[in-house]
Amino acid sequence: MGCRAMFRRGATRTPLGLISAALLLGFRALSVAQTPTPPPYPLEILWSGDTESGRSVWRVSQKPGPADADFVARGRVVTARHWPAGLIPVFAVESEGGISLRRIPPLGRENFSDPLFFALPPQDEPEATRLAGRWSLSSQSGEGRQYRLAMDWSVLGERAAGRLDQDTDFRFAYLTGATWRENRLQLTVEYIADRYEMEGVWTNDVLRGTWKQVPEGDEGTWEAVRPPQEGAIPPADGMLPFYEWQRDSVGERRYTVGDPSPGDGWKRQPRPLCRVWPLMP
């Protein structure tokens, strides 16, 4: 991309904010030594318990808590520093009634939100994994400038949420208004007073497209491919639906692996949030 403003020096990184703080304080990840899957994609155990304040705290941990704990969901998921291809990210988000799990980060918080875990999308959403995950992007402007960076994407239906490489000055840019429809990605890149329109088409796991500064300015082309990944995604054997349940009277949310209800007064959402691996015997 030809975003000259994104390479200005002297800017300071924006604080992580409330959502990231909740992630750092509320969650921890430990690799499971017995899994045959090499890092950075260890299978983990997902569980939830109530704190003394009565609010749920989600953790990804090597082993579950006491057998008599009030578990809401127990299953296996994937954790990784770099977003893997073939899976969808799931985020922990502050919401009414406590912390909820979401397929995309809150609007405006895309640059500061890291997934809690990765899993498979619902069975009828195979197209979600075509975009979700990390991409290595190369761009060339009409003026001859070339850039190489990474971008991360999450998808929910036709809505997409992404961020540019957080290890470069592109972390000060925002990807807004992104849509993912019929293998076509369209979005706007914003940085202070500069704006760029960007679009691309997915073909055989490669994204190719064009960008232009608006209302006028530089323009060019871009291409994105999947970066090399360490390890392998576990086989999709015996996957189980991961559901959200809501209790309208108090705005609470609970989660289950499979269909069992958390109790009286809870209403299950019609579609699963994702699919997770069952616990190892």
C-alpha cells in the first residue's frame, strides 16, 4: 500500500484499553505436553468458573479445575501467537452481564484485541476459513514504492474485521467497513486524515487486488499469501458445537459444548459460535 503517512516516526502506541486488560488479567494459556501436535498449536482445555464476585472468568488451561466446580463448558481448542490458517479466532469481550465470547473483536478495538483461542467455524461456514487468520501482504504503488507486512482477519457472515502488522508503523492504521462476500474482500484503510479503498479476490488461497487513495492520490496493486506455519492443525475428528446461552432477565451468558442446558431460564442461540475438539479420554 502507498500509505506514506503510516511510516511517520515519533508516534506513540495507543494503550491496550479495557478489553485487552481484561484478557491479560483474566486468562492464561499453558501448552498441553501430551498432545502430539507440535507448537505453536497446542490443544488446550477450555473451562469457566465463577469468581468470588460471581462473574465468570474464562481460562485456557492445561487441566480443568476441581471436579465439583461449576463448569459451563469443557472442550479442547487451539492457541497460537500468530493466527493460524484453517481456523477462526474467538475473542473475549466485555459486555453486559460479564465477559462474552465473540467471533470478531469490538468495533474500533481491532488493533488491540488478541484472540482467546482458535477453533473451527460452524459446519455450514467453510468459507470463513478462506479469509480468517494471518496473511503476508506485498504491495506496490504506482510511484514504485513496495511494502511487505502482515494482516490478520476474522469473519462473521459477510462482516470481516482485520488489522495490519502490529509490529510496524502500520499498527497506527485502521481497517474499517470490511466486507467478505463471495470470496471478495472490500475495505477502507484509515490513518489520521488519509484514506484508502482496498479490494481483492480470493482464488486458491491467494488474495489479489487493487488499492487507491481517496478522494484522489496514489494507487497500486497488492497480493497476500499464507505465511509458513509451524505445526499442524489437529484433525477435525469428533468436533462438537460450542453454543452460547442467554438469560434475558439479567443479561447473563453461559456456554456449553453440545446441547446440555445450563439450567432453567436459559435460551440457547440458534447457531453455534464455533466447533471445538472433545476432551481427550
